[in-house]
Amino acid sequence: MGGLFFIGIALVVAIFIIRNFAGRARARVHDSGGPVFTGGAEAVRWVLSGVAALFLFLILVTSIRVVPVGHALVIFNTITRSFRLASQGITFVPPFISNTQLYDLRRLEYTMSGTTGEGRKADIDDSLWSPTQEGLMVGIDLTLWHHLDAGHVVSIHQRIGPDYEEKIIRPAVRSVIRLVISEYPVMDVYSAKRAMIQDEINRKVKDLIEKDGFMVDEVVLRDVRFTPEFTKAIEAKQIAQQAAEQMKYTLEKEEKEAERKVIEAKGRANAIEVINKALAQNPNYIKYLYVDKLSDKVSVIVSDQNTIMDLKGILGAKEK
């Protein structure tokens, strides 16, 4: 409203000046010699009126500001010492007496990463290094998505300023990361409870900064990294575990093979015991087993209890 009022006054003054000088340009001055036109003075007045109109036009143009979509403009009046927030679209800003600052209300990304070319500090290792429950250092790469609450923009501008990400967001996230990671063993951070840790970080970051108008959409743990020494130790441990698993598999295989042989031996012993019982009851049973094991090509006949005749051999001799 202050901008519109100022522009209205400027237009009224411009119209008044133009009409005043135009009226004087039409006036005539009389003397004893007859009517005389004041042409030189009139030209000066026209020039002055044109300059005044152009000046007011420039003031009008510079008073118009276009706020981009998804943004808000904080306007501070240095005379009244008051703040005003203009939303997206066209707004009027009184010149010379106003300070302005544009804020992005859309979702913003803040990434801290140790990978070259990523994050706000792409040229350095910007991972969040924190000790675990055992005191081992781990590097956390993460991305924070956030946006500003429009109702707190003026307050944020007064208390913090446009560089709020470095003053508020980054320190808050670093503090929460160190607090949460220190409560978990290193292997939980690396794999087992990573999702639960991420949820806890989200909750604590929101509790810490959302009350001041910084709305947290999501905190995502992108990667967990270890020191080179610890990485080598983990690799050695994994190799040892794989060797142990292989040895366990071999032992289990040998145990099962031994069990199979015992079962097979027991089966044979039981078979022999059955055969012995049969022989004790019928001595001729041994001859039956002998004949049963002969080849199908051998034709035999048992002539008495002690003689086994090969009929194939006899028949073959007759044919010759």
C-alpha cells in the first residue's frame, strides 16, 4: 500500500507540473508596442517539465518489482522501520527508502558429501565424520531437503538473514548426526539399523529447527564411509569369516559322509546277521546264494548237496 500511495502522489505532481507549464506557454505578454510572445522562457519551461515527467516515470518504473514464482520479497522501509512481505507477482517498492531481499520458498537441497563434485562444498571432503559407540570414526554423506515457512520469512530475515543454510541448517544437522551416530555400534550404522538411524535423524532435526520456520522435508543418508585402516580391517574380517564358513561347510560335509558310512556298515552287519541266522536254520541256503549270484548266462543244476553242475558247459560240448 505504501508503494501505491507514493506512486499516486508522483503522478499527481507530474500532471500538475505539465499543466502548469503548458498554461504559461500559452500566455501572452503585452506592452506599448503590441503583443510579444515569450518564446525563450516557454521553451525552457517545456524542457523542465519534460525532465520532471521523465524523472517521475523512471521512479515509477523502478518502483515496480516482479517477484518470481515460488519466491517472496522482504521489503524494509527505512523511514517507518517496518517490514512487508510481497508474494509472487508484481509488487510496488518505494524507491530510495526501501531495502529488499528475495527468498526462495520452494524445496531446496543441501548435500554434504565426500565425493568430488557433489554438495555445497564440492571441492573438499564435506562428509560428516562422527564417532560410533565404540569410538570408531565414520563418514556420513547425506542430503537434506527443506523449505521455508512463508509466515516466518520476515522473522528469519530479521534474526538470521539469507545465508540461513550455513548458519542454521548445517550446524543443526552436524549436531544431530554426531548425537545419533554415537549411540550405535559401527556395524549397525553400516547396515543393520541404517533405516532406523535415518528415521531418528529426521525426527531430531525437525524438532530442532522447524520451530523457527525451517521446514524439513526429508533427510537421506546417502553413504556411510570408514577410515582406510578400518576398511582394511573389515575386509580382512570378511575374508576370515568366509574361510570359517567354508571350513564349517567342509566339516559338516565330512560328518554327514561319516554318518552315511556308519549307516551303511550297520546295514551290512544287519544283513550278515540275517544270513547267519538263515544258514543256521538251513545250511543249503549258502548254495542258494551262490547260485543266485551267478551270471544269467550260466545254466546250473544242483545234483546233490555237494555238487553244482554247469549245464551250459555240457550242452556246449554236445553241440560241437
